[in-house]
Amino acid sequence: MKSLSRLPMLRNPRFWQVARVIIFCLALLPFVFLLQGALLNTLGADPARELALETGRWALRMLLLSLAITPLRELTGLTGLFPLRRMLGLFALFYAVLHFIVYMVFLLALRWSEIGSDILERPYITVGFVALLILAAMGVTSTKAMMRRLGPRWKQLHQLVYVAAMLALLHLLWILRTDLFDAVFYGTILFLLLVYRLVTRLKKRRTRASRRQAV
């Protein structure tokens, strides 16, 4: 697959600039369609629940796509993919924030006194809120300036993205309960991503160990 990186078109910076714009627009489309559905009242009998479910699903989808960028980059050698990881990660945060806003405005009707008790007393909301906090922390620290400021701690913080993904998946499945398709589909993708990360980490450790023995 690394032969792809030798294709002239995929080595052109202009190609990746256009690709990032296109992917940005595509990632924004679900928000546009949901906003249109809310304004035209075409989201079904329970529009609040539909908004909550779809914003939650899209937050998880964007997060999984963001996590998939590193394996794709390593397998194909396409360095132009790297900026997409941050973009998709920020879109995951964007849809997660929308999900939380829908929950507060339409499901709780801005009853602020109930938000804290819901987070503490309802486990599925607790795990979702923790995932949101992790994504928010990663979003705030996603700039180059924060990378320099945090140093090695930046990488440690951003490794929590897998924890956020697992919590987000648990949160969504807790809400859907009987929808086995979502459980199998998103769960399988996350499992494969975790396995790939584990395998590559073990390979790197073995490589470092063999180099030390050679010295």
C-alpha cells in the first residue's frame, strides 16, 4: 500500500489542500441536514430524541475516523493524511458539544439544577460526560503552541482519545440498548483500531530492544 505515496498526484501539496477543504465540507454536512430537519420539522415524531441520537452517532463516527488516520498514514505512507486527524478530532468534539446542547436544551429544558444530578446519578450520562471532557481537553490542547508548552505530557493526554472512544461507544449503546447493529459495527471498528495500536506498539518495543542488544 505504501506504493500509493509515490503517485505524483498524492505527493502534490495542492491535492491535499483541496482534499482537506472537501473533507471539511463533507464533515459539516450532517450538521446542515440536522439543522434543516429541525427547522422543517422532518425529524419524525420525536425530533429531540432524533437530534440527540444523530449528533451522538456523528461524534462517535468522527472520532473513529480520526483514530483511523494514523493506521492509514502508516500503511500507505501518505503523510498528507496527518492534518486530517486533528480536523476530524475537532469535528468529533463539535458534534459531541451539539449532542450535549441538545440534551440540555430539548431533553432537560435548561433545568440547570438537574444537570449535575443526572451526570452523577445516571451512569450512561456520566460516561458520556467524561468522554466529552476528554475531547474538550484534547481540543483545547490541539494547537502547536500547546504541544510545545505541554511537552511529553501532550502525548500522554492525547492517548486518552481511546478512552474517550470507548466511553462514547458505551454511552451510545447504553442509550440504544437493543440496537445490535451499532454495537457490532462501531465496536468492531474500535476493536480493530485498538488491536492495530497494540501490535504496532509491541513491534516498536521489540525493535528498540533488538537495537539495544546489538549495541
